[in-house]
Amino acid sequence: MSFNPQSNLLSVEIAGIRFNNPVLTASGTCGYGLDMTELIDLNKLGGVCTKGLSAKPMRGNAPWRIVETHGGMLNAIGLQNIGARAFVEEKLPELRKYDTRVIPNVFGYTVEEYIEAIEILEDGEGIHGYELNISCPNVKAGGESFANDARQAAAVTEAVKRASTRPVIVKLSPNVTDVAAIARAVESAGADALSLINTAIGMAIDINTRRPRLANVTGGLSGPAIKPIAVRCVFQASRAVRIPLIGIGGIATTEDALEFIIAGASAVQVGTANFYDPAATMKIVDGLAEYCLRNGLENISALFGTVILE
Ligand SMILES: Cc1cc2nc3c(=O)[nH]c(=O)nc-3n(C[C@H](O)[C@H](O)[C@H](O)COP(=O)(O)O)c2cc1C
């Protein structure tokens, strides 16, 4: 069965954004969306989260930047990107021709840098909301990641909300002791939705050279290996906040997506799976529609957060 994009079965509203279906591509795994057009139908995708954008272009880290692991991969790309201005001028005009929601992922190394990037993106026509990657070191606060400290996470959220006319989705990190506490802080600071999780920090060593396999020494672990951590984070956040959640982490199949939705997510993002199964998002859209029909659900939202604990 192929899902009819006009059907209401899968349409969801998150942070005031109406998505045709709850399946998005995750930041950093599909460039600026346009790289995927030869492989998938963007009109059938709920939304595209772009590679992280900063106010100025960035070259990223030296190689090696990617290492395969069991059930996943480690990456330390170093947030290479073309910059917010080039995105608005070169990518957005093409991207807005598609019937999909466009969510630029935004980062900075100070609160001011986030604002600078947002101010450039505010000029862009065809952007539906922003996703804030707060897993970046705040160079003005000792280099601790914004995502690891409730006060820093709230401060950047609040500042971006003030600078933005569009909904703001804040992307949480699993590399924290209490993800619920960060979720609550970010919600109080005005976030319209949360997406979780970003990668889990990992490391790999070449036993022959005894050197780290990534030039950056550590990197972000992604793929099926992190799925149970991500489901747990979504579940805990769903108990802590009222704003909608977007689940991310190791999603490769319809069953994976359903697990996140039942845990409390209103949508999902597919990341690493795009590298080994570029059609994964399309299969998940069809699979979710099929599941709804088979179970007599009028809309996928009937499943949100329906995990049974007793
Ligand atoms: C190569 C690569 C680049 C990524 N770049 C970004 C990025 O620029 N911004 C961001 O917020 N997340 C980035 N991520 C994290 C993903 O968006 C996602 O949160 C994470 O990989 C977990 O999902 P997955 O297991 O489906 O890949 C990147 C992940 C990978 C694998």
C-alpha cells in the first residue's frame, strides 16, 4: 500500500506547524533536503530538518570524521555547513517548491551567534519553524554544552524565542543526568516543542595504532544502537512537559517509529538509517498509514503517549 499524502490519517500539528505526516529527516543526514530528491519524494515526507546552520559558513573537522560501530556510527563532522545566508539564497527557493515542512536546524557557540543565524533565516520565505541544536559548547560559559545545563539551555531558548517569529523546537541531548529537568527548563523558557535525542557521546580506538579513530577523539553515536536510550528519553520527557515531542534515535522501520509514538512522540525523525536505506522514510510513512487502518485509528494522534505501564 502506498500512502496518499492528501489523507488525514497521518496529519499532525506540532507547535502550530501542520505536517502532512509525522515522518521527518533528521539534521545532518540529508544535507539541505535537496540531496535526497533523486532517492525519495519530498512531497511524501512530513518535513526536512536541515544540516545545522550557523550565521557564518563552517568547514568542519579534519578527517577521520566517521567511524562505523556495531548497530550504528560515530561522527565528528564538526558542524560543517554553508551558512544561513547561502541556505536562504541558494537552497530555500528550491526546497519551498515541495509540499513538505522546512525546519532549519540552527546552532551557535554563544547565544549571540544563535540570534545572528536566526535573524538571517527570518528573511527566508518558506521556513516553517526552527530546530535548535543546543548540544554545542557555550564558549562564554567555560565550553560546557548548552544542553547539559538547565540554565544555559533555558537562556538560549528564551533569547531565540524573542528573536523569532516562527515556532522553535529545542533539540535535547541524551548526555545529561536528568533529561526531564532540561525538558522542563526549556519548556518554561518558551520552547514550542522538543526534539530528542541528539547523538550520545562515544569513542573508538584503533588497537594497532592505539590512536582514537576520530580526529576529534570523541564523536556522536547514532543509529539503532542508541534507540532504547532515545525511547527512554522521550518517555521521561513526555511525563515532564506538556509541549509536543519529536522522537529521534535509531529509527529505521515503522515499528521503531511506532515505539517512539507510543512512548510520547507526536512525530519522528529518521537519521542514520538514511545512509543505508534511503527509502526508510517513505516505507515508514506507508507503514504508519497501514498500522492506523489495520487498528481502526482515525488519526495517528490516537496513539501518542499511549504506553501502558500497569
Ligand atoms: C553525520 C551526522 C551529522 C549530524 N549533524 C547534526 C547537526 O548538524 N545538527 C543536529 O542537531 N544533529 C545532527 N546529527 C544528529 C541527528 O540529527 C540525530 O539526532 C542523531 O543522529 C540520532 O538519530 P539517528 O540515530 O536516527 O541518526 C547528526 C548525525 C549524524 C549521523
